[in-house]
Amino acid sequence: ALVLGLALPLSAPAPAAAALTPEQGLVAEAWRTVDKLYYDRSFGGVDWFGLRQELMKKKYPNGITDAQDAFATSLTKLGDPYTRFLTPAKYDSIFASATGEIAGIGVQLSGDGTAVFFADVEPGAPAYTAGIRAGARLVAVDGREVYYKAAPAGVGGDGAPVRVVEELDEAAGLLRGLPGSGLTVKVDQGGDLKEVKLTRQALKISSVRAGDPLVFSFGGKKVGNIRIKNFSGETAAQVQGLLNSKELRGVDAVLLDMRGNGGGLINGAIDTAKLFVDFQKPIVTVVSKTGPLSYTTDYAPAEAPSTKDVTSASPDLKRPLLLLVDKQTASAAEVLSAALQENGRAVVVGPDAYTFGKGIIQSVQRLGNGSGVAVTVARYETPLRNSINKKGVKVDEVVECAFNESVDKCVARASPGKLLK
């Protein structure tokens, strides 16, 4: 899954500086944006102002492309892989993911080794209709093989067309395009290679959906299953809607499946935590260049709610809560996991001892030419003021659970006494 947590609103481009070449204008604008937002004011020991002078004096024989490449290279000196330059295509891909509005085939991607996998396939979308399911490997797009980070040894030596993507949003960009445009995708579905022709559609990708199965039995209890694929501004409302549905009102426990959830909007995670944690409890502390800012659940309402629906004013505090995670659970998903775990509200279970370990937050800003920069603006601390960056959230009970295995089969391998306490 994508390991980018969008933390702040996406901004409009700043006016271009006067009396500069287009290349200098882009460099100046990008530098100024990073300088304004970056949380580490030492800039990793880099001579940040000297770097600007160097870039402004540099010649760019190939125009904007050279300027973009030069600034992207300069950002690597910070030693922060999440602060990076975004080409217009990368910016558009990230923006589409954050807003949920995509023209594509309806999939979410993850990377493992050199392979790109389908972490999730949206029901009813072109990929789903063609029989592609979560867990399948993306082999090729339009006849060109696709690999993550590096191609395996010996691949491409025979002249076969190969595309190596450094980031998953690059792979996502290959699958997106104009509504109605076509593409050919080759996939490996459990050892079965098949090539399918698809037509891109304008899609509204939901960050939450009812799990499959929606309700299952575990330890003699009925457990409601909610799948959270990523976090958007609508996540909490969608989770709330499922909690209050007739199917889940009467269940004995609730499970949030966040396997492969790479994060998203941190406010989506904070608002979701408020549905399960008691009043005036810590959720997360965000530490930026201006200092710490702590987020807590709301104050108790002056009057008891007139409805039994679960809301932030009437959180679900009694039913056991389970979180199913894996090594791809990251960023905003880790914020929610730690908030529920450290407040004693949930038990974390999964196939790996720890989640991904991304405890820093990015803001994605658009630049004047349609490109952008992702800038680390803060780090976060858990309710107990722990940092999980490069560590992850510790899983309470490790259970065998294949990537695309159904929730009920995974949870069946756990201890009911520990998970349903």
C-alpha cells in the first residue's frame, strides 16, 4: 500500500517569481515551499540556503525537466525519503487517491520484494468485473512488464520491455487515464497468468466497506467485520454508518481490518478513534516545527444523546474491538492502531510482529506548473508519547494470515480469551 500520509490541505500554486527563467521560477517556488513547511529546521545538516543558490545558478539545457530532476536530487540530501519532488503525473495520482476520485480500473496496490500486487479491488470496478481479485500480482501493463524498485536478475536482458517503478503511485499512474480509454493488463492470479483488456472508468473509491464476511462467529461471539482500506475525510462517517447498520447493531464484537492500509488523511484516523475511545482521552500528539499539538477525544456532551447510534458524542466503549494489521499497515492506520491499543480499547492481531513504522506526516503542495512537493511537516507520538517511526505498532497476538485470506479464517487461529476480553 501507499506509505504517504497526507496531513494538511492541498494548496493552490503560489504566484511565479518575476524576472526569472521558468526553470529558476520552478526551483525557487519548490525550495520556498519546502523551506516554509519542513519540520526539521536543521535540514539534516544540509546547507539549505547554499543549495538554493547552487540550483538557481545552474544551467538547465533540457528546460523544466532538468530543473525538476535537479531539485528532486537535491531533496535526497535531506535523508528523508518522504520529502520529495512530484512530477505532475505523480501529484495527480496522489491527489486522486486523497480525494477518492479516480479514472482507472478500481484497484489499490502494494509492493513486496520486486513485485507489485493488488492489495484491494473495488467491487463493481473494471478490474473486479474482469475477475481480478486482491492478492493477484500485476505482471504487465500494455505489454510492458512492471517491477517494484528493481527488476529481478536476468529480467530485461533479452530486450523485453520492462518498467521499474520507484513508488507505488507510479504504478498506479500506469493504470489511470482518461475515462473510456483502454489498457491491457496481465496478472498472475494464484499461478494462473491471464491478460485482460479493460476500459478505464471514472470511479469514486470508498475508503471503507463492509467486510466479507460481514459477520462471523469467533469464540461463541458474533463479530462484525469492517474493512478500512485507507483514510480520507469520509472514513469516520463511513465506519459510523456501518456500526449503526442493522447488520452490525447487534454483534458482540467489532473487527477493523486494516491490512495493507498505507495511511491517508490523519484527520480521518483521529475522527475514527473518537467512535471508540472515551471522552477526553489522548489520541495522538503531532510535533511540528512550532511545537507539539495534542489531539484528544471530545468533551462529554452536556446531555445524554437521544439515540443509541454510535457517534463521537456516544462512542462504542463496551464491545470488544479487534484490529487486524500487517507489515504494510502504516502512517494514519498506525495512528489509529496505537490510539486504540494504548487507551486499552483494542487488541491488535496480525501475521507480523510489528506494523510498518511510519511516524511522520507529509503535506502535499501543488506547484505552478502542475508538479508538486511532498514535505514532512511533523512527526507524531502515540497516547503514551511513544514514537513508532521505523519501529511500528507492536502486535498483541501474532497469527498466521495470508495476504488475501478472509478475516474469519485468520482470526480463528487466535485465542478468543485474549482477543475478546
